[in-house]
Amino acid sequence: MLCRKDGTKATTLVKRLTGDQDLFLGELRAVLEMPKPKNSNDDTIRYRAGGTIEIDGNRVRAVKEWLAGLGF
């Protein structure tokens, strides 16, 4: 799902996640080629409350292709 924050910044949301969040984030970073930054405030992938992951930028196609390849 693509959202626009305040009408200017595009973010991609992955909702209703359950299971090992750290493992999922690690795999997602590898697929999107987004290494973990040294400063956590500069992170482009964030875990939100309620099982939601927020990714900076329009990454919908890449995430959907990856999840479809896994069988979701």
C-alpha cells in the first residue's frame, strides 16, 4: 500500500505482520538493498505499532514481487 505523508513524501506500508519481526526486516532490507544505518534515526525502514512496517519511498512493486515469490 502506498501512502503520501502530508501529500509530499511517498511511503510504502506493509500491514498485519506476525511472527519474527527482526528476521522479516532483515530479509526485506536484503531484497530492497537498503543496509541498516549506523544511526537509528536515519533508518528508511521502520516498525510501527500493530504489525505495520513503513518503508520510505515507493517500493510497492518490489515488495509485492518478493512476497508473491514466497507464496503470499
